[in-house]
Amino acid sequence: MKLKGPILEKPDRPADDWTSRSHVHTLVLMASTACGLYLCYRLAEPFLPSLAWALALAVLFAPLQRGLESWLGKPTLAAVVAVIVIGLMVIIPAVFVGQRLTVQAAKGSEIIKARVESGEWRQTLAGQPRLIAMIETIGQQVELRETVQTLTAWLSTLAGLIVKRSAYQVIGFCLTLYLLFFFLRDRRSALQSLRWLSPLSHSEMDYLFHRVNDTICATIYGTLSVAAIQGFLGGLMFWWLGIEAPLLWGVVMALLAVVPVMGAFVVWIPVVLYLAAEGSWGKALILALWGLLIVGTVDNLLRPIWVGSRLKLHTVLVFISMVGGLLWFGPGGLILGPLVLTVTTALLEIWSNRTGGSHTGSHQGPGKAGWIPD
């Protein structure tokens, strides 16, 4: 028995119908890709600090890698030599500074504790009755002895904290060098892979690489290097004036100089006041002039030379990116925070240019960044 009649066919769906089979597949692919990217981020999250520092070192030492490659002729051997050189540049100063910090922290805590318990600080300020009255008023609100004991306890346990964290620091340092080797050796293929995966054009990717390179160089040279020089100069003057634990206070000044709203003055100004209170007016004047004219002007002198117009970000945005990066990612946030902000602003500029907005870097000559393939 045969059935007669017209064969019913499903009408064709319009091309813009998101319930069509092809569009559903596209949505599923997009959702799967987003989930995969999120899971990859969670997998890489514990290694972000090491990845950030390895990337920063790879950008800074890319010229060294290129020179070694042209000399040795083998990228792998050149990367090994470069990693050994970089490792020695970090390990030797770190071992020396760490050992001296441990000694000076313990010695400094004992000196502070002895002066407070013996009442020597009162004899030092005997010629400053107003200052003593102010300190005594503060002492009624805050237990000076307990505060000093807390401070000295923290200083005395600093060595223990360094020892406890040393194992983690060594692991992180080794991981950074391990990643650095591949960043140096495979930098060309890695960047070519990024170009292939990216929806951006060749000129837009050049602009993005150029901005990333400039941000890393500006952060390292304009922030970390300037802070290290300020800490070194401050500690050097402390040592010359005979102030206890100069290396410890130099490191503290360098760390404070990294934070945009802080600075080395947080350390040397109280020391100037203390020297003046105990009658060492010459030392106080020398330290004040050194802090104002030398340490204080290093940032204004070196930052424009080393950074120039590389870091195309507002000061407020730089502050938020660095402090937010530190709070979110830890020490690696000093690199990751400005990088995230730079990449985001660069993408917004590219998008604005594509939609007929302002003139951006995709039409500009981006120059040759240190990590752009030769």
C-alpha cells in the first residue's frame, strides 16, 4: 500500500536565526573555549609570579640572547648561557644581602630593646623638654614598652621568616629560570603562534607587542631600578654616618620607594629628627641634604631618562595597576598589574581605531620591540 501526497519539508531558517544548527554549534564552541581558557588560567594561576618575572627577564635580556645566538650559532646553547649569566647576577647579590640582613635585623632588635629598657632614650632627649612631653603624652595612649617589644620581636623573627620562606623562594626562582630558558629560546615561535591565534592584524599585533615591551622596560627601569638606587644611596649615607643596620634600612627604603605614594623619606626623615633630638646637628643636616638633594631627586632625574614616553599611562592608572597588582598577585603583580592595564588599553585603542575613533598605534610605526621577532 503506497501513501500518496506531497512530502513535507522543513522550511529553511534565515541566516540570522540563532536557533539554527550552525549558530548553536558556534555558541557551544564559544562556551567551550571560554571554559577552557578559564580552566587554563586556574591551572597557571599558581605560576603567575614566576611567569611574570620570566617574561620580564626575557624582554630585558632578549638583546643578550640575540648576541649569544649570533656568536654561538645555536639558540639552545645561547639560552643556557644566558640563563646561567642571569642566575648568577641574581644569586650572588641575593645571598650576600640575605646573610647581612639576617645579622643586622637581629642586631638592630637587640639595640632598640636595650635602649628602651635602660631608659637611654630619655637621656638622649633630655635637652628637648617639649619633645619628651609629647612622647610622654603619646605613651599614655600607647604602651611604648609593649610596642617596642612587638617591633623587636618582629625584627628578631625576620631571620626565621627568611629561612622559612627561603625554600619557597628557591623553588620560585628555579621555576622562573626554567621558564626563562624557553622564553628566550622559543621567543620567535611563541610570538608567531600568538600572531596566528590572535584575531588582530599584523600591524596591530606589532603595536601590542611594542606596548608590552615598553611597559615591562618602564616598570623595571623606572620603578624597580630607581627604587634600588634610592635604597642603595640611603643605606650608603646611613653607613657613612655610623647609623646602625644600614643595609637593613637601605632595603626598607628601596621597598618603600616601589610603592607610588610612599618613598625612602619615610625612613630617613625620622632618622634626621632623631639625630637632631640627640644633638647630632651635623649628621642630621648632612642626612637631610642627602635625602632631599640626592635620594629625593633620583626619581625625577632617572625616571624621565629611562622611561621617557614609553609608559603611555596616566599616573593614577599606574598607581592603581601597581598597588592592585601587588594586592592581587603578590610581588609578581608589579609586572602583571601594569601589563594587564597596558594590554587592555591597547586593545581598546585598536577597537576604537577600527570603529573610526581616534588615531592609534595600528597605523603608527611601532618600532622594534625587544621581543618582536627579528
